Amino acid sequence: MRLSVRSVLGITWLRLWFGFVCLSVAVVPDRAAAADPGSLMSHRIDELLKVMTLEEKLGQLTQQAGSEVQDDNPVTKETKEADFLEAIRAGRIGACLGAHGAAYTNRLQKIAVTESKHGIPLILGNDVIHGYRTIFPINLGEASSWNPEQIERASRVAAIEASAAGTHWTFAPMVDVCRDPRWGRVAEGAGEDPYLGSAIAAARVRGFQGHDLSARDTILACAKHFVAYGGAEGGRDYNTVDISERTLREVYLPPFRASVEAGVGTLMSAFNEINGIPASGNRFTLKDILRVEWKFDGFVVSDWTSVTEMIAHGFASGDADAAEKAFGAGVDMEMSSFTYRTHLGEAVARGRVSEQAIDEAVRRVLKAKFQLGLFDRPFVDAEREKRLLVCDEHRAVAREMARQSIVLLKNENRILPLSDSEKKSIAVIGPLANSRKDPLGTWASVGKPEDVVTVLEGIRERAESAVLVNHAEGCGVSSASRDGFEEAVELAKQSDVVILVVGESEDMSGEAHSRSTLDLPGVQRDLVQAIHATGVPTIVVLMNGRPLSINWTAANVPAILEAWHLGVECGHAVADVLFGDFNPSGKLPVTFPRRVGQIPIYYNHKNTGRPPSDERWTSKYIDLPSTPLYPFGYGLSYTTFEYGNMNIE
Ligand code: NOJ
């Protein structure tokens, strides 16, 4: 009852207010404004800023997590939800993350536009990293295609689905260059090369944002994590980064610059510190480089609580200081901590932050909302959402992306592709062979295991009906048990060929999932050895989120496919390559070390005065070759070709 009275009052107020703004737009500025949408928008923003209180302005600079399923306890959930909805109604939140689906996002948006004083729509952000519901290969996999056009198509599909479900803004592309595969977030990026990373960053921005942000199927992109997050010491997530300005500019900044040049609307400031200053309080990167040098005119959002984490960094003395430092450095919007709305009002009163600076930040946020068309079309159509999510057309793009992401690492005696006529029985073995969850990869948004075609299913579907396709797990991904070996070995012995699917589960890479070794987890290497010992021709399919040091497998098993976590079309894509329906074309976007001790190892390292050689006093290890297991750019195909008559221009 209370709600409906409030809503009616809110709607009435909103109508009056809109009437006023429309009237003033029509009569006040001038004819030029009416003819020029840019100046019309800035006029509407000016009008809003005139009537907003400082508290309401700080609300626009606050992003709060709010999902329907955040809390399983119905009692606390209700209270929390009531608080959350009230904060939207009161204008204390301008942006949310974690809200999914047309029904729920429309519900939140309705409160913002019909029950809040100024009717300013929310901007709803989510991590649409490698697909929304139609899950694509992890980003490192997509980068293996070296095909920005296809990656742009994949991002387009993600934007179409996400926007249909009420998401306006994705926290992607993740454009962190990474030279340390221990870092779990290597899975989310485009690998080690600034140039390839820049081309892919720009492609993803184009794919998400399209040509017209106000179209109903485009979303705002967010290049993250600004900056040098991938340089974490020891590959340990969130760790300190200490690099020269030269390395910053030559290695870590280029993909961000490419994103800005491609028109990215937002950037996210990172968790890490750079040379002693946290990235979320770093004027040099956020102002001098981003605003002054690059003329970026979108807005910057902090990473999740990275503003308050500056206290633990030892950089801010408390919440109020953190707010001033982050805002002063150039972070416009705070994600999931609330120091801006709690402390910046006081900072303005004490003259430590100017209200004009707050207005500029709010202006940038409102501009994004106008550009997205949220004032004119705040709601989404639930029917459209139903029609589009994981539709056949989107799956077709995912299949193409997945097969282009596969890298053929070894193919001795041309054991691949499999020829149907010779093989009467195929054993599909390994803990990942029939996994439905793991192919979804580290950041599967609202992806569902039931959408996934497993490797076993893909092979069964493709193999001729006379061919027997059997399966045994052999072992778990990381368990120490060898109990399943016997069954797997027996199955292998009865088969003409073995497809052995090993690697990492989806939760072994991604945020806060760094590893100290790059070996196959658990007893999987022993399983590979046991199957190999049967003498039955064996093809290893790797499913993983980072480079792995698979030295024994590389030396002994005749064929290896690097399949990463390939998304919903995993099984089809792997079968396409195994059976030769698709000629593998992927190339590694990142170096595979022989051993962790070689890290950092990357292709574009500088020469030393003593390049490695057999001689004693050179730059090398005494217990390991200085070359990688597989270099950056490596990848075979079923064709053979030679490069010739090359000239340098
Ligand atoms: C923290 C992650 O670092 C960032 O990539 C992500 O976008 C935010 N959380 C929001 O989920």
C-alpha cells in the first residue's frame, strides 16, 4: 500500500518534472540545441545538476551490488533487499552490478525512474567477459584465433544477449597484458603481446558498443584493470607491481590506449599499486595519462572496494581519506564500497573537494546514461530476452569462435585428423571428457552447464554410427586417487584410438586463482602415462585456463590439441577439429614455459649482452634449456606450407 502511494506520487512528480524539463528544453536553450542532440543532452544534464542535491549527486557516483540471489536466508534477504530498493528510491545508488534478467532489472529500473525524485535511470553493469548466456571460449582462447573480426562478432553476440536481459554495461574488455601464467587472470586477457592485445581490445570495444550506443542491442564497455594489474609479483593476484615507466608505456598501457581510441565509454581502476601508488589513487595514470595525454572523456569506475583497499595498501588513513584520494586522482564512480556517498559531502563542506569536480564526474555518468538511451527507453522486453538467449544463431557464432580458438600443438605422423573408415572404436577418457561445467571457463556470467556440449557428446554426434564411442573418467582433475585407472586402461586397450581430455577445472584460473606450478593437477600426468603405455594411439586434448608445462606429454604423446575452456560449443568444436571438418588455425597468444622457474618468459624480451648458448658465461639456466616448451605464436595446422623469399621493408 505504502509502496503504491509512493509510486503514484513518484510518477506524478516525475511527469511534472519531465514536463518541466521538456518545456524548458523546448523553449529555453535555443534552436541549435534542439537540432543538435549533443547540446540537447548537455542541456538536460545541466538542468538535472541544477536540481540535484549534493547527496543525490554522490548517489550517481555510487555503484552497489544487488542481485536477487545474494542471500539465501529469506529473512535477512528481505531486509537487505528492502534496504537496497530504498537506496535506489532515495537516489543513493546510481549504478548496480550483479542484477540479471529482464524481470528483475525492470523491477529495479521502475523504482529508479518512477519512484525516485529525479527519475534518473540506473546503469546496470555486469561481468560479461566471454559471453552472457551463450558462453564463448575464455578470452585467452579467443585470442588464440588471432582474429579480431571473429572476436568482435563474439562480443556483439554477448552484447545482444546482455542488453536483452537488462544489462547496460559490461566490465570488459579485460585488456591486461600478462607475462606470468601463474596469474589466474591470464585466462581473461589476450596474452602477452601489447600489439595483439591492442587489436583484440579494440575489436571487443567495437563488438560491445557497436556504432550506436543508444541502440537497444549495444552496451557500454569498460577497459580494465587500469593499469598494470597483470604485472603482479610472483603471479599472485592483487600483488604489488613495480615496473619502470618505460615498461608501463610499452607493455601495459597500449591495449588501454587502443580501447580509448576505439571509443570505450569507461575504464576500471585496478586493485594493485604501481610503483608505490595504488592504481585507484594514482593521478599520474588516471589524470596525466588518461585525461590529459589521451583526452579520455568517459568515466572511470573503481574495481570492487579498491577505494577502501587503499587503506590496507597503507596509502589512505581511513575511509574519508580514501574517498578524497580516489576521487582526487580521477575515479568517478565507486564500486561496492560507499566512501564517496558517506564522506565526499563533508570533503566538499571543508573545501577539500570542489562541488564543481563532483558535477563533472556526475556529468560524465549522466552522459553515459543519456548516450545509452536509458532516459528514453529504461525498460527491456522480457519476450525478446527469451527469444535471444542461447539461440541457434548465437550458438553458431560460438562454435565458429571455439574452433578458431583451438591450437594444434603436436601431430606426429599426421595421426590427426581421424579418418572415419579406419577407426571402429574410440575411447574418450579423462576427467574433463564429459564435463559440462568446466568448458564454461572462469567467468561464465549466466551461462548454464546444461547448454554445454561436452567433448564426449561432440565426438558421439560426429562419429559414424558404426563406430563405438566409450567413456571412462580415469581420475578426477585434482584428486590423488588412481582408482579409475584400471577401467580407463582396459577401455583404451579395447579401442582403436584414445582421446584423452585432461587439464584444469574452470575454478583453477580467474580472479584469486593463481597457481604455483603449471603442471597437470592431481594424478592426470600418471593417467596420460598409463594410457600411453597401452600403445594405443592417443590424442591429448587440453582443457585449461593458462599455459601448462606438459613436458612429458609433449615429448611422448603423438598429438596434442590445446582447447582451453571453449564454452557451450566445446564438444562440437573439438570434434570439428579431430575429424578434420575444420583445419586448426589457432596460434598461442602466450608462451608455454617448460617450468615455472623460467617465468617471466615471453617472446619480446630484450637482448642481453650474453645471449644463451652452450658456453658457460651466458644468460641461461644450467639445468634447463632457455627456450620455452611452446613459443608465442606457435600452432600447427593440417596443411604444410613454407614461408619463402621474405624481405624486410
Ligand atoms: C572484481 C574484478 O577484479 C573485476 O574484474 C570485476 O569486474 C569486478 N570484481 C566486478 O565483479
